[in-house]
Amino acid sequence: MLKIRLAGLLVVALFVLSACKAKSPTTVPTVTASPTEVKASVELIQNECLVCHTDKQMLIDTAKPEEVVVKESSGAG
């Protein structure tokens, strides 16, 4: 009787676990860029950096203003 119960339990367990099985593997579409496209995008990025970093007026306009540092070590204490 114990063997029948164990066999039945095994069949039920296999049935339950088979329901959790993935139906089909999902594939992610891959996008490949040609070397010329990658090179062109890198050149655009580099050119954009050069434009920003060589524009003197824009650097002056966007610079962080200097802050006055107050020394807190003076006085009684």
C-alpha cells in the first residue's frame, strides 16, 4: 500500500512540476551596427565634446562661481 501511495505522489509531483516548465525559450532580437556606423557615432561624440570644451565664452558662462570659504577655527573654543 505504501508503494502505491509513493507512486501516486510521484505522478502528482511530476504533473505539478511539468506545469511550471517554460513553454518556449524567448529570443532577444540582436541589433548589429556596421563598423562605419559605430565609427561615425564615436566621431560625432568626440566632435560634440570638442565644440563644448573649445567654446571659451560658454565655458565662462557655465563655470561654477567661486565660493568664499569661511574659517571656523578662529575664536574661543
